[in-house]
Amino acid sequence: MTQDVEMKDHQTPSHSVSSAVPSTLQHLKEIASLIETGSYTKEVRRILRAIRLTFGLRRKLTASVLSSFLDFALQPGSEPHARLSSFLPKEDEHDMEVDTATSAVQAPAKHLLPELEMYSYLLVLLFLIDQKKYNEAKACASASIIRLKSLNRRTLDVIASRLYFYYSYSYELTGDLSEIRGNLLALHRIATLHHDELGQETLLNLLLRNYLHYNLYDQAEKLRSKAPRFEAHSNQQFCRYLFYLGQIRTIQLEYTDAKESLQQAARKAPVAARGFRIQCNKWAILVRLLLGEIPERTIFMQKGMEKALRPYFELTNAVRIGDLELFRTVAEKFASTFSADKTHNLIVRLRHNVIRTGLRNISISYSRISLADVAEKLRLNSETPVADAESIVAKAIRDGAIDAILDHANGWMVSKETGDIYSTNEPQIAFHSRIAFCLNMHNDAVRALRYPPNTHKEKESAEKRRERQQQEQELAKHIAEEDDDDF
């Protein structure tokens, strides 16, 4: 009671340091209490809620706040306390005064819970990454992973999955991602043996990201095909998995499956994860172009994505027109962007689609045209443009891209009369693909429905209903405030 009264009596404006630091520290204490309760009652949902609340406070973390929290959560003088304190920068005199003022009302923990210890590792790791102290973050992440290997508690799975992610992320920021591949494989094996399903999903995604970072697509596919089935216990991990799967399928020329995976990843991703959704849309646009489809203009005009998708919009315009010269210009203009996005190889593949689109436009416009004019209109820059045009036209006729014949004697391309498309199976195929998409979406929505156990047997009291509604509101608020770096 005295502590609450003192805090109320000494309230100051929000810009005051003395009021901001205790407020953040008090929130961390409440989160620690929530983790402690979840550990004793073995309720993972409480720990999951604590992690979500933590990311709402991420921007407010300072060295003094973390030092005070370590004194509260860990035994001062213990090995975990000393190790984590060594990663924090030394406080200045003003911070020391704040710490002594707040530590006077703190009560040290009686005994150390593994959940609180690993949560402390997570807080320090987030602070070091945000402060761009990547070498210290690598050391802290490695220490947390060593400690995790000796623990086997299902209440730790949520915290462990976050530590796995930032462990890989810290090494990626320093360009040393290949160093931890073997360790990630060992951790995935341990998670499988411990039946840590969330850890399996997280580590599988990290391994796929590791392989794809170095363009090792064959190894990534071998791992994905032999790993345990992905059950999607986390929406974030499922979105990542779909994105990596779409990349693998694209490189393997399985464009239909790649398109479905990439579009599903972009649709399921939270609105706050703008960077992730941009990457999904970039790959999905290229896959649709490789399939011979032209993406709708609304895809490029999504809020907050116009600038990032501008190179792909100009590329789509060149493919739609079938202008090979314009395609070369766009590819050279945004070469650095495509290289950074690792989509340069897909741009090279698109050249054939541009030629085929231009050839289709020519066959529709002319009933008969010489191969020399075809080469000129396609802007084929080669030593033998007529011979190249002849081979291109012959291949397009064989693939069914155009309905024409070659007159080798006169050097002409003669187009056949356009028939009735409704007399073919093409409309049926188009409707079938759309109906299958709607049915798959309906089935996914039905599978995603979750109901509390025994809801048909017992009625919910007013107090429980209020508590549930409050938790749902808090959860929705913090999901909306999640940072992009979660993806």
C-alpha cells in the first residue's frame, strides 16, 4: 500500500525521466509476475501474452531499466545476473540515481525460475539489437542458446522460439549466418525429440532462411521435404514458411504452386508487417508474369507499397506491351534493386515471356508478315535476326502460344483465323481454377476455427466473460502494434 501511495503522490509530467523509467520498470515487473504465474500453473497462453506485452515496451527499454529489472528478477551476485549485466553498458550518474531510488522498493526474487532467466536474456538481446551493438548481441544470444539446451520445459517454448529467431537474426546482421547452420540443425533435432512443436517450426524457418540466404535451394528443399509436417501453431511462422516455400517452388519452375504459396503468405501476414508483405508481393508479381498473367494495377497501389513496387510496375508494363527494348531499359535501370531482392535470375527468365507476348500481338495484328519485319518489331539485336526470328516463331507455334504457320520458301509468318474461344476448354479451365481457389480458402477458414473445450456443457459467467473480452482487446491492440522486425 505504501508503495502505491508513494507512486501516486510523486506523479510528474510524462516528459520527466524520473516518472518514465519507473513506469516502464513497473510494466516489466507485471510481465514477470505474469510469466511466473504461467510457469506455476503451466499455462502457456499467459507466457505468450507476456511476450506480446513486451514488444509493446521495446522502444522504452534503457540500460538503467534493464539493470533494475535484472536486480528484481534475478538474484544479485548470481551467475545469470553477472553474465547479463556484463552485456549492458555502464550507466551514467543520473541513471545510477534513478536506480537507487527505484531499488529501494524492490524485493528480490526468492528463487530463480528458468522462464524468468530466459525472459531476461530476451530483454537484453532486444536492447542490444535496437542499440546496434551486434557483436554483444551475438555473444548474448549464444549464451542464451547454451542455457536453453540444458532445459526441457514446455512453458519455455514460447520464449525459446523468440530467442532462436534473434539468435539467427544477430548473426545475419553481422554476415556470419553460415556459422550457426550446424547449431540450428542440432537445435531442430533437440526440439523434435522434446516435442517442442513451436520450436520445430521456428527452427525449420530459420534453416530455410539460412539456406536461401546463400542460394542453396536444393538443400533447402531436401530439408523441407524430410522435416516433420508443418502444423502452423503460429501464424507468423506459417507465413514465413509459405514465403520460403514459394521461393523454392519458383526456382524449381513450379510456378502454379509458388503463386499459391506467395499469395497465401501475403494474405495471412499482419497489416503491420509491411516489409514482409512487400517481399511476398514482389515474388508473387514475378511468378504471375512468368505464368503469362498480368497482375492487376491495384496490387501496385496498395497503401505504403507504391514506392517499393514501382520497379515491378514498370517491368509489368514492359511485359504487357511485349516491348523487348523497354524491358531491357527497365532491367538495367533497376538492376541494383532486383539484385538486392534476389530476383535478378527471374528477370532474365522473363525475357522469353516478353518476346512471346510481342509475337502474339504481331500474330493478331497481321495475317501475314515477313520474318525480317518480325525481327524488327521484336527488336532482336543479333547478327542473324531473321534466323533468330524464325526459330522464335517456330518455338511459339510448337508451344501453342500463337496459331500460325511458317512459310519457309517466302520467309513469312502466316496467322490463322481467330476461332471462337468458347468452343475450347479454356473458359472451363479458368472457372475451375477460380472455384478451386474459393473452396481452398473456405476449407482453410473452417480449419482455423478454434473453440474452447466443453463450451456446449457449461455457461460462461459474467465475470469470466468480462475477463475474456478484456484479454481479447489487449491481444488485438498489441498485435496491431507489433514491429515489422518480427517478420
